[in-house]
Amino acid sequence: RGVCGIDANGMAMRYMLLRNVLGISTYTYHAYEVAKTLKATAEGKTPFEIKDKDKLLQLAKLFGIKTSDSINEVATAVANFIIQEINRGSEEPSKMAEIFAPESRKKLWKKLGIFPGGPMHEMKDATSSCLTNVDGDYKSLALKALRLGLACAYGSLIPLELGQDILFGTPKPHASEVDLGILDVNYVNIVVNGHEPFVGAALIKAAHTERVQRMAREAGAKGLRVVGSIETGQELQQRFPKDDVFVGVTGNWLSIEFALATGAIDLFAMDMNCSLPVLALYGEKYGSTLVSVSKLVRIPGVDKHVDYKPEEVEKQASQLIELAIENFKKRKKRGKPHVPARKQKVLVGFSIEAVLEALGGSLNPLLDAIKKGDIKGIVALVSCTTLRDSGQDITTIAITKELIKRDILVLSAGCGNGAVQVGGLTSLEAIGLAGKRLKAVCEKLGIPPVLSFGTCTDVGRLSMLVTAVANALGVDPSALPVAVTAPEYMEQKATIDAVFAVAYGLYTHVAPVPPITGAPELVKLLTEDVETLTGGKLAFEPDPVRAVDGIEAHIMKKRKALGLS
């Protein structure tokens, strides 16, 4: 016990809840930025436009907002609603959860006392509970974590992605390319890194102008390109077609140092999340200009800050382009960079709407395939990447290959999505790696066995798809042959994602093993007892084959309970 008397279970759960708080705080920051950007766009203060007007009007109807006003007036009202929901008191039931959560779940969460309010105040309550001598009961802290996970998904993640769809378009399937080989040394290369698409989208728009391309040519380059990195890259790649300006994504966060070491990056723009403290050393050695484009990001040795503001982003994009072109002029004198030749073709953009389109406009083909056993089950792979138990992405790729070999369809998001993309599993060629029955479904629909669904922020969108399947079958989400895997979780965002999945009722595999094994009663609560409350639970297993054994056993148990073969 600690000197205050807290035991190992209470201490371990307290620190887990604090990690959850860090995760929801960054998601909520992102959601607030989306709402501010949508509002500024509606007021004509950004270079962006309302791309998906239909989705805007659909959301407005769900939010009880009048749709007969102008599009910009509706967008302003939707943005204000999102901000209001973010700041809703913890004693006030979340309207977003009331709108988007399954009825069976809402009843259960209210019974358990974990139906959430707004994320800002739930975050405040959870953090306050972690103060010394406030809440030392691991069961109480665990319930607060479940509640926080629900506040995150419904108050931050769902409005975040739907808002970005409205601004930049809802993802649709299209071909793109990934890996370091997409860098071309003959172009001015701007790499956008982090989790938010705003600066990247402004750069793409500016780079499509003849003025910018002429400036690059006058500096001796063939032109100027925008290249995605990690989640910012995924956000852009899901929505923007590959062309001679936006050329794809280099990889996930463990690829950042390798990308800078090519010497082919002229400007590395860092928004919120996943820019390593060591990066200035790479910039200095390999001749890249590093710039933070978020007030949250400060890297030792980086003195250039162009912090994103919606009303100023057009001017900010021009400033970044000028810095990149100046860097290219210096790069030409330093000698030839070294860029690996490898590029991987991928199929990306599988939003809920895109999945329905691939199915012919209805969930019925998917439901029929599940009922017949052609698709044994569905697994959402939402993961970071880490070197803790193995090499970069090794566990993620091994688990994914094992899942599709067993006729289990995978939806990928997060840095794990970057892993399976670079690993070739989101291409049509990967169909040959699927089990016989899943292979036949993929061939018929023209889709890969791993559907590139987006970023870690798409956890909310993934839950909406599962909700739609559950509603179509008339069952609770916990009854479905569905599971979650985070084969290489690392960051705090992953912990709040996992807690939400458990609250939502899903079997959730995580690796590496989280730092709670010194708290045996807490381990039992999270891996066994919680299933009797929510229908979901955590499963810790670092070995890929044994992890998939557990997932498959869960899926088969759910199939049997539903009377499926």
C-alpha cells in the first residue's frame, strides 16, 4: 500500500484513468478546432468551403436545427451545437449520445450510472477524482473511466469526424500510394505531420495554384508537393485524391525519423500530436525546416511557430510554402538526398457511406455474408505502433494476416492503418491472403480484405457502423460477432479508445500488456468481471496467433448465440 493507504488496484486504476484523461483531452481539443473551423468557414473567413452539404443538413436535422436557412447559417448553428455539447455539464445527459448511441446501450449506461455529459466536464470530474485522497476505489475509478470513454466517443470523436466530412468531404474509395518512395527529390516537398488536417488542406489548395507551382519552378524544382505523415496524412488521404500535388502518406509515427533522414523534405509542419522531441536534430543534420503549426506543439531546438488559426490559415499556408521553397534552394547545394524506391499502392476512403456504396447501397449483402459465414466476423483494428515487444508494425501485420486468413474482415484505423497500408494489406492484391470464403466476398465486391477506415479519431465513426449493423439485426452491439484489436498500442489516446470499446460492449484485445499486472483484482475486473456489466472486456495477449485465437473464439461464441453457422 501507499503511505496514504491506497492499494495496488486503486493506484494502477488511478494512473490508467489519468492516461484516459490525456487521451480525451487531445481528442476534445481536435473536436473544438473542427467546430471553430466550421464556424469560421461559414462566416467566409477561411479558404475552405462546405464540401458535404447533404451531411451538414442531415446533422442539422438530428440536432434539431432549422434547415431552411442558408447553408452558412446552418453550418454556424451546427458548429455552435458541437461547442455546446463539448461544454455540456457532467450532470446533463449528452445529446450526442442520445442521438447516436443504440437504445439498448443507453438504457444500460443509465442503469450503471455511466451515461455521459459533455467531455470537458467529464474530463474535469475524472481528473479531480485522481487527486490524492479523493477516490482510491479501483471499481469506482473504473466506472469513471468507462463514463469518460463514452463522453469521448460521443462528445468529441463523432462530431469531430462528421465536421471534417462537412468541411473536406466524406471519404470515398480511391487509389493512393504510401511509403517513403513517394518523396521525389526534384520537387519542393512539404510534409504535414500530426492529427489535424486543417493546415494540410490549406497547403493542398494553395499548391494547386499556378502561382505557387511557378515559384517552385523558378527555384529550380519541378514543382511543389504536399505529402502526408501519420494521422494528418491519413485524414487528407481519405478525402483528397492522389495527384501531382498531394501524393500520399509516408507512413506512421515510427517512420518520421526515416522520412527526415532521406534529406528530401524541405518543410516538416507539425500539428497536434506525434512529433518527437528529438526531431530538431534530424532537421539540422538532413537539412529540413521544421515548423510547429499548433500552439500545443513545441519541440526543443525548433524556433519557427505558425500556430493554426482558422481565420489566418490561408496566409499561414503561403508563409510555409515560402519557407519550403527557400529550404529547397539550400538543399540543391547540399548534394543528392537518398530516398528508398519502395512505394505501395493502397485503396483508401472506406467511410460508412463508402462501405454502403460498395455493398450496393444496403447493409444486406454484408449481413448475408455474416449470416452465411462467408465473413466470420468483423474486427476493428485501431492501433498505434511501438517497438516494445517487436519491430515496427510486426505484431500489427501478423495479427491482421491471421485474421483475414480466418475469414474475418478487418477495418483499420490509426497508425495501425499506416502499418497495414505499407504492409500491402489494403490493396486488392491482398485478397489472395484472405481465407477462401472472405476472398470470394472481396472478389465479388472489388474490395481488399482490410478496409482502410481512417485515423484513431474514426473510433466514433466505427461505432456508428457497428450500431447500424446491430440495429439492422435487432440486437445489442455486444451480441455481434465483432471485436477490437490494438496490437501495438502506445499513446494515451489508445487507452481511452479501448475503454470506450469495453463500455460499448466489445471484446477488446490490446498489446503490449498494460502496466497493471501488479494489481490482480483490477486485472480480473477488466478482463473478466466487466463483461457481466457491459458485455465487453479487455484481453491482453502479445503473441499474434494466440491473440487471434482469442478473438476468433469470441466471434464464434457470438455466432452460436445468434444461431449462425
